[in-house]
Amino acid sequence: MNENMTETGADRRTQLRERLIEAAQEIIAAHGLAALKARDLAAAAGCALGAIYTAFGDLDELILRVNARTLARLEAAIDSALGDAAAEQSLQAMARTYLTFARKEEPSWRALFEHRLPPGAAPPQWYVDARNRLFNRLDGPLSRLLPGTSHRAREAFARTLFSAVHGVVALGLDEKIAETPPKMLDEQLEKLVRVLADGLMMESTRLI
């Protein structure tokens, strides 16, 4: 009987966690991360305010769970865009997919970068793993583009490439520097990846 009661309690907690994640995901997707307030979240999930902290250690953990789902959707979109194309074409496809995802799910996409953990706090390993899986998607095209380079060197290239693509996408969507119509942003991203791919091949000859 005690075991059944324990299992029932665990099931309730799992269901509560799922309701809270889904409610938080909907709030962020509709209104952005800044709109996520504990009291409104509890009302949306149909639970008491204190129940949030029974299901999660704090709001940071809950936000990371939502962001992990965003990363998973982005990962799935990138996987569906990849094929047997040449290295640069694969990188172009990944960059276009990233831009398309950012446009389609902008509030959720922005939440990936707007959320900050308290000073000194490190993200849990499960979240680091989810984030790193995206960087690992770049290793295949980069290994074909940069034959003979080490995995560590390709990891550095992957982060450089992502940072450049993300910067163009973020600034283009913000339009803080200049107005960037969708077609212009598409063209800028294509040129960036082409220039970076050419530059990486030149750099690889120095590092091999």
C-alpha cells in the first residue's frame, strides 16, 4: 500500500511538472521570457503557487526544461534539412534552417539567449548535453570541409561559425543597425557562410 501511495505521489509530481512545462512553454512562445511570472504560471497550470517549487527547484530549472525542448525542436529541424550534400551546402542548409526557426519561433528562440542563471551557477549537465548536440551537428560538414583537422579544432570552428550565423540572424531580426528585409537577410546569411567556408579551408591548411 505504501508503495502504491509512493507511486501515485510520483505520478502526480510528474504530471504537475509536465503541466508546468507546457504552460511555461505556451507563455514564452506567445509573449516572451519576460512574461513568465510564477503567479500567472501557477494559474495557467491549475496549481498552487507553492506547487511550482515542489515540482522544480526554482524557476531557472523550469525555464531550462522549456529551453531544452526548444533546442530539441531546432535540432529536429536541422536534422530534417541535412542530406548528402557537399559540406558547404550542408552548412548553408543548417544556417537557413536556423534563420527559419528563429523567424517562426522567435520568442522561444530568444529565450534560449535571454535566460541567465544566477552568478556562479552552472547549467546542469543534461542541459549542456542538449546544447552541445546542436554544435555536434556541425561536425559532419566540417570534417568533410576540413579533412585532417582534429575534433577539438572542429569544435572551435563550429562555435565560431555558430556565433557568426547567430549574430547575423539576431541583428537582422532586431533591425537595430539597419532595416533588413527578409530577402536581404537571406542573402547576407548565404554570403556569410560561403565566406566562412572558404576561410575555414584556408585556415585548415595552417592547422593540419
